[in-house]
Amino acid sequence: MNWFLRRRTLVGRLTCALRVYGDSMLGKKLRLELLVVIIMGTIMANWAMLNVLGITSTNSDLFWAMFGATAAIEATIEYWFDTHDEQQH
């Protein structure tokens, strides 16, 4: 486990965890959560840059709402995998 702790970034740690857990239920959950964060993060970053450049004029409250939606999606994924895992045992 020491090699896992040496990874300094979140993505590095997630990558190591995916290698360890592979196609197990935890590995699938990690991949799905990472995918949600990458997609929503990319959308929010690009949209914010369009605001900075003056191409759009979106209210900042929308970005906080998108952040909240991302957190809600991740919590739903966590809940679903936890309840699904309990039903198998």
C-alpha cells in the first residue's frame, strides 16, 4: 500500500486504485465517478472560459448549481453501488 500513498494527485491515486480493483464493483464505481467528474469538470471549465472571454454571460449561480448536480450524481452513484453490493451478500 505504500506505493499507493506515494501518489500525490487524486488522479494518480484513482489510477492506482483502478489497477488494483480492476473489474470488481469498486473498480466500476471508481471509473463511473471519475467519468462524471471529468465530463462535468470539462463542461464547467469551458463554459467559465467562455464567460471570461465575453462570449457568454452566464450567472455564476448556474456554475454552483452544476457543481451541486455533480456532487448529487456522485452521491447517487455511491449510494447505488453500496446498496447493490449489500444485496449481493
